[in-house]
Amino acid sequence: MSNYKAGPLWPRLKEFFTSSSYFKTSHVDEPYRTASRQEMPDWNPSSSNADEALLPSLSALRNQSRDLDRNESLARGPIENYVTNVVADGLRPQARIDHELLEIPEAKAREFERQAERIFELHMRKNTADFHGKVNFQTIQAQVLRAVLLDGDCLVIRRYRERTHGILPVSLQLIEGARLRYPAISLNPKTDIREGVELDATGMPVAYHVAKTGTDHFLGSETVRVPRFDDTGAPVVLHIFSKRLPEQSRGEPLLAPVIKKFKEISDYTEAEIRAAVVNAFFAIYVTSEMGSVFGDRASAHLARQQEEKPRERKFRKFGPGGLMVDLLPGEKVDNGAPGRPNSNFDPFVQAVIKQIGIGLGLPYEVLTQHYSSSYSAARAAILEAWKSFKVWRAWLVSEYCQPVWEWVISDAIERELLDAPGFEDPLKRHGWLSTQWAGTEMGSIDPLKDAKANEVEVSAGLRTRRSIVESQGRDFDKHVRDHEAEKRTFSENVASQEFDQASKKA
């Protein structure tokens, strides 16, 4: 349990007794109707801050989210939908050097951009990007986003490991949010630690307490303190989470507001499926006049009353699945009405899924990946979903991709693989590390219409060819070089064919 402060009790009691609507006269209307105890007598949520509300429940929310992701396709769908559209096949850096700020020729800036992108790609596209040597940079992007969506947060630690034939030693180590926890033994009781996040007196995170893992792969109680900054003040640890509220220290899982609905719709679906399976068999039911579900006991009781010896139930099988039952005295058969499949099942489930989609920021069509409406409605749903995807992509670039780029390029400059005069100056350092990121954009429902729209915008000067190419997740400079090379190859082939034809005629 974290040692965050709940505040003195007396000010809260004073505020309650002096300003609570419960003690106000009933004839005075509340400015907000829901704040009136007469209107909402059973709705009195606490006024806790972000950490007081989230941190005590974080472990349960994280475990519930993981369980839904493991066992429920409807819950895993939005997680993978976000990862697929935000990360896709990976976000790629495109260096953008301000040669005027750096006071260098433009040609030198373009050459630095090409060299920096090449070094980053060669180092990060291999398993050398991972400290454990298992995955590359693109896969780590997906793992980071998935961890944030499921667990609420994760850590990315800058590590160094020399490898044979490696370009750079810098690498990344991912730590799951579940390993961030309050240490079992605190050296200083006054230290403000909130579920593994250590804050200084100003509220800035300065270190993280990570649980060690044993040989049995379960988390132990022993933790290790990992400083956020190194001796030079450069960041060593990235605590990646979506900070929705100002005083929030840990991240909230994406499924948090809809976990209950996911669980209930899952249980309801399971029950309907089981009922449909049972009713798929033709069945009859044996009923007794005694009103008991135990036919043998009922017949025995009736026989004792008639001073007769109870008869035993007899069965006889015939054919595949056939069974003849010898009824006991006082019993009769009844053919139960199946009532399955439930005709209201699909409309009800759709209504619940639509509510879930609102909480996740995804329209119903995108959440279920089922487009049965018109072209305009489908396009509107996709455009609405891409608003959320773009926001998450911009967040991922800012919180993860750009800091990793700065780690790698700074290491390359320090090892003299790149020439960056004045890199020690903070202003010029920012100029040398400036970049933007591109990824796969929204797929086109009608490519011909989109191509014509791009052509019109370019002709009218409303858009550039560079912006169009980069919006498709491609490098514009490389695209131009490839295009020019293709034109030269095509021209040479045409000229060669014309020469051959002219030679044959001669």
C-alpha cells in the first residue's frame, strides 16, 4: 500500500457539515440537482484525488484487464485494434534538421539526416534494440502500447550491452507495470512512494522501485531502486502511461471503465450458448403428481400409501440416441419448449457493445470490425476511430519513440559515428535531434477518389507531395530517389528498344 496522504480529517468534516446539501433546507433548489441529497440520496462518491482513487484499485483493475484479454475475444479485440492501427508495422523516424538554427549548409543537414536514419535503422531493426536480444524496435513499440492499454503503464530503461558486430551498445529493457510496487522495507519513512513511484518534495518522480523476479518467474517481495536520471541529469527510465489527471502517478488500464460490462456480457453470452446447446437436443421431461423432482421417492411414497411394493424405473435404449423410459406410478412426460436461440440476444448484445465502444473511444463498427451499413456510415466510423488512433500515436511518439531516438543518436554522436558540431549546447542539441515520425495511415475505402482528391489539393497548392507521401508512412526523400531511378531505368529501356528497332529496319 502506498503512503500517499489522505489529508487531515477535521477540514473534511468541517467542509461536510458546513457545505453538505444534506443539512440545507428542503425548499432551496440546488444549482446542480444531482448534488441534492433529496434527489440522489444513495449517490455519494468520495472526493478523492487521482492517486487516492486509482492506486488502491490498480492491482485489481490490472488483473481483471489481463483476465479479459486472455479469455474474452470481445475484450482483446479493442486492445489489438489500437495496437494494429497506432503502431501497425512500426513507426519510423524522419530526421528534420534545422540548418539555419545550427548555422550549417543545407546540404550538410540533409546528409546528417540520411546518416542518422541509416544508423538508427541498422541498429534498431535487429534484436540488438532489446537488452535481452529477443525483439526489434518495431515489436517493442507494440509491446509498450499493449502494456499501457492492459496494465496502465510500463517502464523502458536505457541499458548498455556490447555485442559482437554490434553498431551501438545502447539497448532497451521493458519492465511491466505489475513489477512497480511499494518496497517491503523503506529506508526513510518520510519518502513519498506511490505504488513504486518515488517522488521528491516537489512531486517530481525521481526513482522507481521494481520487484525482482526469481527463478520460478514469480514476483518476489524484494525490490530494487532504479533512479530516473543518471549523474549528468539525462533520463535513464521512461515511465510510460497516459496521464489523464494532473496529480496522477500511475496509469489506468484502458478497459477500467468498461470491465464490469465486459464481464457481464461475457457471462450472459456463455449462458445463452450453453442454453442453446442444451436445447439443441430433443428432450422430454418426466413430471410427478407428488410435486417432487425425485421421481423414485414420489412413487415410493405413493406405493406405501397404497400398500404396494415400489416399482423400479426401467430404461431401454433403441437406435442412436433413443431411450424408452418406463414411467412410475403418478408420473407423466412433458415436452419442454426450447425457447432458444433467443431472438433478443443479438439486439441486446449490440446495445451493450455500443456503450462499451463509447468508453473505449471506438465506434461500434470499428470495435466489432463489422461494416454492414452504407459507405458513408462506414467511412464516418473509420474517420472517427482514426481520431483516437492519431491521438494515441502522437502520445506514443512523444513518450517513447522520440526519447529512444535521442538516446540512440546521442550515443552515435558520442562514439563519433555522426558529426554534430556544438552538440553540447542545449539549443543546438535540440536542433540536431529534431525529427518527426511516420507510420501507416488509414486505409482507403475508395483509393481512386482519394488519389483524385490529392491531385486536386496539390494543383491548388493546398497540399504538398511530401505531406502526401509521409502521410502514407513513407520517406519522401527516399521515394524521390527511387522515383528518379525508376524514370532513368525506364528511359534507358525505351531508348534501347528504339535503337534495336531502328537497327532491324536498317
